[in-house]
Amino acid sequence: MATWLAKEAREMVRLGRWIPLVAVYLFLGISQPIMSKLLPVILSSSASNLPKGTVFNIPPSTVDQVLNGIIVQYNGLGIITLILVGMGLIAGERKLVGEWLWSKPVNITHYVLAKFSVFFLVAAFSSLIGLGLGAYYTAQLIGPVNWNALCQGALLFVLYQAFLISVILLASALVTSPSLASGVALIIIVLVNVLLPLVWQGHFISGLQELIQATFSQTVWSRSTPVWEPIVTTLMGTALLIGLQIPLLAWRKTSH
């Protein structure tokens, strides 16, 4: 296992896969409070072209709105970045060196866990640093931040990130084309984030996202289900998706 972890860490550094993760998450985290502070000023200045006497009232952003805004940005450009970085982690490797790789006595479990662990650690570190810097600038520009609530919300988001990464790696294990893997991963994530809440609102991923928002907003969990339910179901879903990759790749190895 240590050998695979070292290999994946070297690949992450050598190919520069960590760079877009760090760059995008830091940009999103820092830009949100700055834009929240500047947007009313920009809109007010543009209102000078309106007829005389026009009232242009823009309420200032609150701390929880800014922090939740960072998460919204993470759920947009952040997810796209995760997909672009992770789409070739398995599919690309199988396509380029598959024959050499499968000819070796590969421990599929260690292979999959190493892929997930390194990718997850880099992504989680990047998002946490971005969120931390975003919270710092929020405290400087908007108002005081409840750092305890921030840490709790950050940990919940990291759990959501682990689920996303398990989806991306499963898609990468299903096909040999990285571009096709990105499409499969995007479809699954859209289905989970958009369609699943329509039939299973407040549970699983949709419940976890509501819990993240409630934590940053410092509001009480309003669902009838226990607060731990979306956490546990997301953990189970992540473990299931990781586990599915092992027999899938083992089957592909034996049939190669």
C-alpha cells in the first residue's frame, strides 16, 4: 500500500495535477468575499446613469451568505476541476500502460485506495485552504466569522468531496477514455445533486448539502430525520462506490 501511495503522490506532483486544484479552490475562496464587498459599490456607481431620484438600495452581504457562496462556487467550478483532474486517473492509465500494468501482480484494493487517498487529500487540502482564506477575508471585509461553525461546515464539505471523488474514480474505472469518463461522472453528479433531491429530499447528498448550509448559517437542522443520517448515508455511499471499483478492475484485469 505504501508503494502505491508513494507512486500516486509522485504522479500527482510530476504531472502537476495538484496545481489546478489549489489554484481554483484558492481563487474561489478568496474572490467570493472580495466580490461580495465590491458588488454593491459597483452597482451603486452604475446607478448614476439612472434617472435622478432613483433609489438603488443594495443590502450588504452577511457572513453566512458569503461562506455559503463559497460552497456554491465549489459546487460549480470546483466540481468541474475535480472531474478534469480525476477523469484520467484510472481510465488514462489503463489506456496508456494497461497491458504493462495488468501483466504485473497488482493488488487491486491497494491500487484503488491509493488513487482515492492521494486525490482526496490534495482536493481536501486545497478546498480547506481556500475556505480558510475566504473566511479570513470575510472576517476582514464583511464581519466576524464563527470559526467553530466554519470548521464543522468545512468537515462536512470534505465528506461531500470524498463522495464526489468516489464517483469520478468509478466513472474512470468504467471506461478507458478519460473524456468519456468525465461525461459519465458529470451525468452521475448532476443526477445526484439535481434529480435525487426531488424524490429523496433531506437525505443522503441533498441532506448533507442542507446540513452544510445550516451549519454555516448557524441555524437549527429542521428535518425530521436525525442530523447524523445524511452524514452516515454519504459515508456509506462513498464506501460503496469505492468498493465497486475493486471487483470491476479485478474483472477487467482477468479478462485483459
